Amino acid sequence: MPTKSFDLEAIVRPNIWGLDPYRCARDDYSDGILLDANENSYGPVSLTSPEQSRLQLHRYPDPLGRPVKERLLKLRPGVKSIDQIFLGVGSDEVIDLLVRVLCNPGIDEILITPPTYGMYKVVAAINDIGVVKVPLDVENGRFQLQTDQILDTLKEHPNVKIIWLCSPGNPTATRLKQEDVEKILNSSFKGIVVVDEAYIDFSSSKEDLSLAPLINSYPNLMVMQTLSKSFGLAGIRLGVGFADSQLISVLNKAKAPYNLSSLALDAALNALSDKSIQTMKATTAHLVRQRDEYLVPELLKLPLIGGIVGQSEANFVLARFVDKDNKPNDALAHKIYLEMAENRGLVVRYRGTELGCDACLRITVGTEDENKQLLKTLRTLLEAEIANENK
């Protein structure tokens, strides 16, 4: 149990802390004859389905998405209250809003642990925030935090307000050790630690490995998740932040009044029903079996595939391409990537420029048919590569 005190007011930008938030009409009332928000009382000009008519799209949505938050409590039972949940337009809005409310442009910094999700530094650049990098331990594909180096770096950079930790990582597919995360949380660091768990439901474990319940013990922790991955709802753009209610309150003050549409909230509500959650769990379990029992073993049988890098605890794997001497061959990886995308109708992601990911392609686990087509195409291309070398 943490013993250190944490003062959120000390790290929130003063203008944000003192912000008198815009109060929208639906903050006050949502029932009755609504003549308060200058909506079109005759309804939308176009409806494509009875479902959309039910949603009353001419009315503004619930600004806080309360029914969706109530269902998220069932998904993550360690979270105690909807006051501990923020809903954003994808995880990217959560990332951007955290930087804007906590970091003073031109003064403050964030800390990232490459290789990691690229939007952390993009958002920092947009907001004129410095980026401090402490790489993961990438030796032998470990992709774990160098915790002592992080703590030493924080002493040299007192203006770091946010530490971004991606777990399971993108592109590493590797889950960070909880004890390492807690070591940082229990340190003298005065800012916020954010654990991005976009891929947490794809772990091989049958247990819920999310760190979301730790927000009850650590007011300096936010855990981000999304409906884009395991729920298959990338198109509705709904991200989630779990944190102490005080931090959630600050984010709600600073967000746009109606940041999520009625369509997105309705889709999320349906996805978070008891039946849909069970479907999600069954689907992710099937995908994990495809990953562990078929895709990875079959990839390792292919010539010029030197191994799978990382733990593979996401809905993708990181495959390394090698030469005939089993040394990483980045040129081959890039060549295969381009050939498949431009001439074979099969698109993966080249990650060879990322630290510890040299000569690697990031391959999403597809359907059974898609995985078979991928393996067939790779075998054809790699065998042709060997034949050309032997001429």
C-alpha cells in the first residue's frame, strides 16, 4: 500500500484548475419538452433506420456517457464508481487532454519508454512539450522497464509531468511487470503515471490482468483502455481512462461539452451488455488460440523467419526476418512488406526503424482464412528469395 502523499493541484496547470467549465444544457435536464439547447425540434432531416430514430439524433447526447460508464464497472469490477471513469474520442483524446491539462507548453516534459506508441510524442510536439526517453530493456526481446534508470532520469528532469507506459506494448506485444510500475508509483515522482492497456484483453492468461483496480490505491495512476481492439469497435472511436475521481473531474472540466456522439455511446452501450462481453471474451480467446497454436508456430517454420520478438500478448506478433546466416535482415523485411502491400493485397506493418525491432514486421492476427493466406504468401516470397540467392 503506498504511503506517499500526492497533490494533484500541484501538477495541474493553474488555469485549468481554476477553469469555470462550460455548462451545457444536458448537464441540467434531459427529459420533458426540451426547448433549452436550440436543437431542431422537428428531428433529423435524414434517418436510415428505426434504430437511429430511437436515438433521437436531433438531441444532444449525455455529456458524460453515464450509462456506458455503469456498464464499464461490470467489465472492470475493481473500479468502484463511474466518477473514476473518463470517456474520450478514442484513446488519442485521452492522451491529448492529459497533456493539455497537466503540461505547461514550453516548460514541462513527458517521459516515454521506446519502442512505444507513437502518439505520445506526437501530442507532446503539438502542445510544445518536451519528450524525455528512457528506452525499454530490449535485449533478447525482453521489452521491460529499466526502472532504476527511469527514476534517475526523473531526478534530472523535474519538469516531467506524465510517464507513458504501454502494456502490452505497441509494437512490442509485451506486458510490463506490475512490480516495476508500482515501483515508479511509489517513488518520489510527483506527476501522473499512465498505463496504456489497449491490448490487455489479448493476454494468454485467463485472469483479468488489468491494472485498473490499482487506481483505488494510487491517485497518481491512470489506466487507459479502448473499445477499438478486443471489442472490435475501432470505428466508433471510444477510449476509456480509469483514474482517481479528482483527476477525472479535471478532465471532464476541460473536455468538449459533447465529445462523444449518440451513435458512439449507443454502440458502446450495446457492446458492454453482459451478452456482448461474453462474446468479446470468447472471440479474444479464439484469437489467442489462433495466435499461439497456429500463427506463431507456422511463422517459425518459414525460411528466413528468425523468431518472434517479445511476449506476444496482443492481437499481433512481431516477426523478425533474417539472412542465411540467421542475422537480422532489415532490407528483406522491408522488401517483403512492400511486395505484399503493393502487389499481393496483403498489408502488415513495417517496424524495422523502432528500437529493438530491427528487421521486424508487425503482423495482426487475422481470421483463419486471412492467416492462411498470409502464411502462404510469405512462404512463396521467402522461398523465391532463397532461390534467387542460390542462382
